[in-house]
Amino acid sequence: MQYIIIMPAYNEQHYIGRAIEAISRQTLLPRRLIVVNDGSTDSTADVVRGYAAQHSWIQLVNNDKKEQRAAGSKVVRAFYIGYKAIAEEYDFLVKFDADLEIPPYYFGRIAGLFDANPRLGIAGGTIAVEENGQWVYENFSDVDHVKGAFKAYRRQCFQDIGGLRASIGWDTADELLARYHGWSIQVDTGLQVRHYRPLGAETGSVKIRVKVGNGMYRLRYGFLITLISAVKAGYLNKPYALTGLAVMWGWIQSWLRHEDFIVTKEEGQFIRRFRRQRMLRKAFPGTDAVF
């Protein structure tokens, strides 16, 4: 299968070389790696130019437009700058961060997953961060969620969901909308993706959780589902309790501002039903009841 990678990059001079090296060692190389230098003020572009001189399938696209950094929306806008530069045919499309490292068989395995299941819409591995010299799972979301840092989309699925939403919560919206359109999601737990800049390293975990709450509002989760998710976040993630309060505050913020939703009413109804059923299955394994 043929694939194209789009890599948004902002001030990634210390990480992006490792990411490109890992891609260059893939047993199944991409047709194209499009790196979007999103207004970097460091030598990110120079690093990419060096690799592009060695590999014809690497393309650098510069975005010099100055935009305020915002969780979710800015990275999606950068992604679409790269998307517009696609000139080749492909079977699946990858959004890939510049601070990652993958094993050489990674995309060969992803291609195999898509090839084996024609209704597989989104696929990826699992994310890990280094703690005390060991690479461990970065516990920020459910293990069956393909992280936004390295999402692979079957071309038809990407078209069916209308692409990515330029908003916080885009990497949850895409999977929910894929399910709405009858596509499945798969995480290959045998594929470890090493993340060299842990989530929240720049903005702090509490601030990130506020953004999560904003996203839940915009996805039409509703108050009750957001509250349950906030309680879970406060129980499982440090700083305990405060992370849960941050999620709830994010939802309330968006509600008070009457922020725009990023899904339709019908999609919102499906999302709430899916989340309720998922919560019940976790609380009461084997049940098919809904509330």
C-alpha cells in the first residue's frame, strides 16, 4: 500500500532529525513525507533541507504566516497546508509529529492492518515516554485510542469524516466520526512509538486538561458525560483531583462562551450514545444496556 506522511513542525530542531531518520529506515517507505515548517524561529527548516537533499521523497513546505499558537487548531491548519501540497496517489494518509521515533517495521505493519480489514479507517501504535530509563505507556487516554501524534487514515475514511476539525478535540472527533460512518479503529499494541516531548511539557498538564474540557463541550458530550470523564481524570492523573476540576472548568468555560460545536446534532447524538455505552461496558462488563 502507498502512503503519504504530513509532519507539522514548529521549533523542532532538537527532535525532527530523529523522526526523519526513523522514517528513512522504514521497510515500507512513504511516497512522500511533507514537512510543514510552521513559522519556526530555530533551524528546523535547515535540518529538513539537509534530509531532503538525501531523499527525493522528502518535501519541505514553509508557512511563514504568523499565527497565535492554539491547542488543536494551529496544528490542523499546518496539516492542511501540507495536505494541499499532495500530488501523488495514496492508500492511507498519516499525520505524524516531529518529536517521535518509530521502529523500522512500523508502517509496514500499519499497511498490513489496512490491507487485512477493508473497513479499518484509522490505525496506529501505542505511545511511550521515558521514565527512569524505561519506556512506558504515556497514560493520557484510553489504550484503544490512536493518539493524534501519529494517526494513519484510510483515504476513503478521511474523506467520509470530512477531514480534520481545526479545533481542540480534533483527534477525538475523527475517531468518533469514523465510527459514525461505519469505520473501525485499531491500535496495534506491538508497535511502540517513542515520544520525546511528553504531552503537556510546554503548557502544563492542568492547562491541557482545561483544553480537554473545551473539546468535550465542542463535541457535544453534554454535562453528565463530561462530569464522569472529569472524575475519572481527577482520580487517575496527577495532580489528583485538580486535573478533574480542570476538565470540568474547561467545559463550563466553553458553555459560558457559547462556543461553536464541531459536530452536527445528529453526530452529537451518536457520540453521546457511544460514550454512554462505552462507560457502561467498562463499569459493568458484558452489559449492552444504555442510559
